[in-house]
Amino acid sequence: MFNSPTTAHSFHIPVMGLGFTADTPIKVAKYGISSVVSIMDDHMLEDLRRIYSRKLEIPYLPIADKTEDSRANRIKAYLNLLHNAVNKQMEDLKSQSFEYGIAINEYFNLLPDSHGMKLLYEKMKQEVGEAKEAIQNRLKVAISPGKIDVNIMTKVDKINFDKEGNELPREYSDALSALRGFAESDLESSVVFSAGMNPALYGYAEQFADFFPDANGKIKKGIILKVSDYRSALIQGRYLAKKGLWVSEFRIESGLNCGGHAFATDGLLIGPILEEFKNNRAELRQVLFDTCQKALTDKGNNLLPEDTIPKITYQGGIGSAAEDKFLIDHYQLDGTGWGSPFLLVPEATSVDKDTLDRLVQSRKSDYYLSHASPLGIPFNNLRTSSGEEQRLSRIEKNKPGSPCYKKFLSFSTEFSAKPICTASREYQNLKLKDYAEGKTTQYEIDEVLVKDCLCEGLSAAVILNQGEEPRRNLKAVTICPGPNLAYFKGIFSLKEMLDHIYGKAAIVLDPERPQVFVKELQLYVQHLQHELSKSIPEKTQKFETYIEKFKTNLSQGIAYYQDLVASFPIDTEEVIETMKAQLLELKEKIAGLEIVKA
């Protein structure tokens, strides 16, 4: 469990967008808080390295596009800057006096009250003389920074070309280049693989010694898998284990009650999913451990220590200390992830003032699951963002689509052999030409015009937040908060948010906020209604089977929650009764949903 002597906090801050957590480690790692940095946009990371080099008064040598392996080298250089900056912060913190230092005292004040280091810190304040000094020395030794983990969205793996238009070798694709940048950096942390399996990417990790145990059994570069269910964890975990690659943590994320891209399950709800992980945790560990040890033996590599166990954590829609504690205790988790609420904490994330104001002023109806992503995956969006305003303005001016500079999401070969992005002006103009010639439908055009440039929109805020202009003056911000953020109002300090997470002092939430399990269920019912409303000329047997499976999974999930609700340690009976009524209402709604024949 998380209360190990070397772990300060029971939660981490997941990756958010391309830029919202890009410099989060510089802000919070010194307090022992782990966070995740997206390493997809090397241009943005290069701009941040320039900005922070000036702030930290360290030399900056630009890495130009024409530089060999520029993408990997930019990522490596930025991660090394983060590594060195946090190490310097830790040195400064440990040199502080408890009597006069601010950061060193804040480190311990932010901890949960039950944490061993917090209890020792409180004891220290009551001591005097040598006894007090001895405890202070013990506390300083125990201080450790939060992890600087990185995220690679496995589907974002564009093949690249040289200046002559020749396809570059596979290791120069976007995802593999990003992995190389991380692998060659000085970080001792983990890469989070999200969005499903990428065999080429997973296989490429074998090229780097840091992903394997050293002579002491320590793995310098860990692998974390973000998964939506147990089956996915087992399949991907075994695939990696057969290569001798150990998964140090499985981060289970709600399919719909999360930020960014949403990967809906076939109606499988997070409660039953967590229950399956809990019941099969020992078996999962043993299968992966035995498989990995055999692969390491066959390779002639060092073996994993016998006590190696993968961590299991959950993230998505958690909103209160009671929910957080229940999830950790009931499902025996090693921790949780708190994402979207930290968008309202300037001390932790980078959201420009204009976007922050829009978040604070937003209504619940402004948060919605959109089709804005060129990946074709549902994407959590904010109707009132400046990015959405820009998209609509371009359509009104008869100039739909975006200039496409970074090309990270260029995957469509509908109009050309070389892939282009469906959010680009080039693609959308070609699609509109097809429509004018009667080659496509209004429905298809509507689906295309909602596409937004995520490459620019999700990276602009972090540069704007530094008081600088993004490249090419593209300042419109697209933000991707989870539905849970609709119930948080205001701007909060880091201490306020941590006190809320640990139950020291609660942030006042919208009274209509449903419990985390109920909210996800509501989202799945909405998703099912959307699936049933799709304009499909002929509802096939396959579609009917899918809908019935979806409904069955939802109904079984509701039955599970109805049995579980009695063990929720929620404050009031009113909360329990509300949950029971909501579950019953949703059960009846699902039963009434039917396929409408065309």
C-alpha cells in the first residue's frame, strides 16, 4: 500500500493534454508529489526548455529541426532539465532549517495526517535540543521527490519522412522517437503507455538496458500501463513480460469518467472492474512474474527480486476524500490519480488565465464528449474554450480547418498517399469539394467539421502561462477536462486541494454532484442512448448483439453497486438513499432502451 516509508503521497497527477502538466514536476515534485508529462510535442518541450533555461539561469543550446534525431534529442534535453531542476530543488529543501524554512515545512504539512513522516514531524515540533535535532535529521533523510513520469499515447505514432520524401526507419516514428528520448534521459522514473497496445513500440523498449533489472534487481526506467479492464492488463502485461519487460504499475482509468480521450468499454463499469483486479491480483502478479523471469533467464539478464509486485491504482472522476479512501481501502489499491481538479490549481498545472476564467465560469452543460479528435476517438471537451470559438469562427468565415504545422495526428490517406490530418484545412477543403460534387453526405461533413487541431490547442496554454507567445501566434486553447470538473468551482491553492483529497478540509462541491460510481454509470447510459440513436441504415445482428451485451454489462454493474452500497462509508444516510434511488432510476432507464429498426 502507499504508506511505505519511501512514498510521500497516495495520489499522483496524471497527464493532462499536451501542456497542462508539462512543467508540473518543477512545481510539485519537491513536495513528494508524482506527476506525468506528455512527451508527444517535442516543439512545445523545446520552447519550454528555452523558457526554463532562462529562468534557471542555465545555458541553452537550441535543437533545430534539421538536427539529426531532433525529436528524441529535444525530449531527452527537456527531461534532463526537469531532472536537474528537481534535484536542485531537493538539495535546497534539505538544506533549509525547520525553524525558518518554508518549503521543508510545507513538504510535511501537505502529507496526510496518518502518514508516518507526518506523525514524526509533529513529534519533532514538541521536542527540544538533541532529541529534536535527531528527528530533524531522520526527516531530512526520508525526504524524496515525486516521480517525473512520462506519457506516450501509443496510437500517436506517425511514420516520418526525410526531406526527399523517403520513409524513415521505424525507430524514427513519433512514438518510438519519444521512447528513445525518455530512455536516453537521466530520469529514474516510468513511461506510461496509454491508448492500447503498440507492438512496435513495446518491442522497441527491448533495445534499452534501463528497462531491465540491474545487478541489484533495480529497474531504472519502469513501464506503467494505463488500462480500462483486467483482460487488457493481462494481455498487454504478458506481451511485455515475454520480452523480459516488467510492468511496475497498472493504472486503471474509467472509460468515460475521465479527461482527454475517452475509451468506452462495452458497458463494463469501474466497480466490477476494480473488483476483478482485487480478486485476481495475486494470479496476475504470478503469471507476469513467472513469464518475465523466464524471459530474463533466456536472455541471460539479471532477474527481478522475488518480492516484486506490480502496483494497482485507479483514476477517473474521484471528487472527495471519502471516495478516495473507499477506493483505496475496499479495492486494496496502491493509490489513486487526481487529474481534472488540478486544472484549477495554478501551483500544480499550467492553464492560462483566460482559460482558467472560462473553467471557473463554465456550467455543467459546457462539459461534453465531443468528436473533436482527429484520432476518431471520443474526446472530453469544453464548449466555451477559445479553441472551440476559433473552430466555429473559421467555419463562419468559410475557412474551416486548421493550418497543420506539427502533423502529429496526420493519419488519413483518403486523398493522398502521404497521410494528412482530418482537422487540417487541406483535408476539410477536399471533403467539402467532395460534398459539392455529391460524393459525400451532410452527416459526414458535420463529423469532419467538428475536428479540432489538438496539436496546437492542447499545447498553447503552457506557453501562454509563461507570458510568452506560442509559435506562429496560435493562441487558441483547447482544454480536455473530465466531467467531474463541472462540480468544482473556484481557483484553489495546492494545500487546499491536498487537504480536500486527504479529508483535512473539504472544498465545497456542487451539491448535485453524483457519487463517482453513479456518475460513470450515468455517462454510460448516455453513451448507450447515443449508440442507439446513430443513423444506421440497417441494424445488423452484430449491432444488436453489441447493444444487448452493453445492456447486460450495465445491468450487472448496477446489481453489483446495489449490493455494495451498504458498505460505503459515506457520511450521511441521505447520500446512501440518493445513490439507491439513482441506481434504481438508471436500471429502469436501461431496461426501457430498445433498438429502433430503420
